[in-house]
Amino acid sequence: VSSIASAIARKPLVWHLNDIIRPPAFSRLNVLADVILANLFASRVLAVSQATAQAFVEQGGWSRRVHVVYNGIDVESTVVTADAVEATRRQLALPPDAPVIGCFSRLAEWKGQDVVVRALVNLPGVHLLLVGGPLFGEHEYERSLRKLVASLGLEHRVHFLGHRDGVASLMHCVDLVVHPSIAPEPFARTLIEAMLCSRTTVASACGGVPELITSGRNGYLVPP
């Protein structure tokens, strides 16, 4: 749509590329349309990671148009008082001394929340906050997650919080932020937010994630 508008208005088009355009996440037709329109009309393609840029070029995008610009984060938005954190923990009814894992993402199969739920079986006493809701017709995955939690007897330790504002307060309530994607992640902004909240991070080593984390230095990487 922007390509057509820029051509009619004779104005430069800058495309902010926030996704890894590659099958099966995108259809062949969708990828072809994206690449052709970008090559014909975009003055610049700003990719959020090297992985995102590489996927675009591999699908036929012109490399000379691509520049990597990592997403900026408002540092002040991650500053939370101790009183606010304590109030959030009370609101969530978390046991005072229980270790807490946080998973911050929309609920989608490729985001891998079920991996963390299954791991919780081997972590007695640990609680899990699933922060985020389903989008793009992914409600069936949420239902399957809830069934999985029930079948494993974890209802009292897995907390479905849905879409939330004030994510920083929730991040300060957890000991560990896990990013368990089973498919390449374009950028993983939540990992930057977690590090700004001084939380330890564990993440799948795919997509743009290894550009953000050096394992053992500012987090831990695991195979997807």
C-alpha cells in the first residue's frame, strides 16, 4: 500500500522491516510481493537485525538498500520502585520466597511457551508468568497451553496474565526471563527490556537473538 502511495505522491519510501520474511512463516507469493515492491519503490529498508536483513537479501532483496537499525528502548520506562514491585507481587499472589520465571510474548506456537511449561515439571516450587495474549487467530494455541498446564497439574504455578501494560513491574517480579522461540526471532525486544531490568535471560539461539546475547556474559543461549 505504501509503495503505491509513494509512487503517486512521488515521495521517498522508507520500509521498517520488523520480520524475517521467509517461508513457512510467509507464503511464497507474499515474499515475492514484498521483495519486488521493496526493490522497486523503497529508498531504504531498515531491518531490525542482521538476521532480518539477511533473510530479505536471501529472498532477492537488494542489499544496497538495506541498513540494520536496532530498535531503541526507553530506559526510563524500565525503572520501577521497590514498592511498586512488591505491590505487583502481592496482586499476583506469588509466594514470598518462590522463584519466578517470566515469559513475555504473545501466545503463539512458534514462541515456544509450551517448552517452558514442560520444563516446569522438573522445577518444583518454581512459578511461571506467561505475559501476553493470542493474536492473529492463535487462540487455539492458548487453549492447548491451558490444557497442557492442567494435564501436568501445574495450575497453581502457571499464571496466565494476558496482555498487560506496565511490563517493567512484572519483569522486576521475576528472577529469570526465558525467551523460548522454536523459530527464528527477528529481534526479541523483550530481552533488551529484561536486561535493562537487571534480569537474567535465557533464550533460544536463533534469528536475531545471538546478536543481543553473548552466552555466559549477558545471558544464556540454548538450542531452539
